[in-house]
Amino acid sequence: MAVQEICRMGNPILRKVADKVLPSEIKTPEFSKLLEDMKDSMIHYGGVGIAAPQIGVSKQVCLIQFDDDNERYDDLEEQPLTVYINPVIKILDETTEGFWEGCLSVPGLRGYVERSQKISVDYTNEKGEQVHEEVEGFLAVVIQHELDHLFGKLYVDRITDPKLLSFNEEFDEYIVPSLSGDNF
Ligand code: ZN
């Protein structure tokens, strides 16, 4: 178990475009350790996703894993641990929907962000295989959030109405008591 400290908003590493992962790096012990550290840190801090820059490594890789118990999407299917290396997304439907997002790098806050609900993602997995997937709903939201981390963006940049940014406690008390939201 190698839980790493999470880089928080203000740390310049979160504002850099991360380096692409080279195919020759993928099966090295160093890269496997990075993936282990990311997984351990995501689980330890209770995130549904994590990007390498959040643990101080400026590389284009992120992980996503969540259960099927999200309040927002009742038909949500659980997402087994997935490694996205050098992901590229394409918007398949311009229609956006809002979701209250949280982020391990912006602790204690959540904000309302509109994102496309249907995208395609092309990426390399941890075995070095090329994958193409079309995804919708919550997974599409989480992938877009993680991809932003690889390009120096945070969800707070995408909040169109600054009034829709809240501390967690005030969110629970005044905004949507039933919707706790997730950190990623
Ligand atoms: Zn985040």
C-alpha cells in the first residue's frame, strides 16, 4: 500500500499539460508502481477516479472505479477498475447535463458542472492494448473530469455559475440533502 499525498488546487502540477506515456514505459516496474500508488490513493481518499498529476506525476494516465450505488443515476452499472493511458475523447452528443462534482484536489467543496453525456474514448490500457469505447451518463462525466486533469484543467474552471459552488456541509444543509456527490 503506497498512498500518496494528493496535490491540491494551487499546486502548479495541476495546471500543466501532462506528458504522454510512451508505449515502452507501460510494462516497466516504475509504471506498475505508479498505477498501484494511484489505485491505493484513490481508494484511501474515497475517490471514484484519480489522475497521475494529482499524486505529483505529470503523465497522461488516470484510473476510474465506482460501485452501482450512485443516487443520481439509478440504472448505473458498476465500473470495474479501468486504466486510461493517453485517453482521447470525442463528444458524440452536444447535449449537456449538470452534475455536482467534487475533486480530491479541491477538498471540501463541490460545484455544478455541465458536461456532455455521450462521448467516445480511445485509450491504451495497462496491457498496452488500444481500446475504443462509447460511454454515457456518469462514466462519461467522470472520464471528462479526469481527462481535464491531464490537460491542466480543474472542474472549478468549468462552473458557469459561480453561485453553484459550495462547501460540502452547506451543500448538504441547503442545496440537495439527498445528493452527496462524488470526489474524483
Ligand atoms: Zn479531480
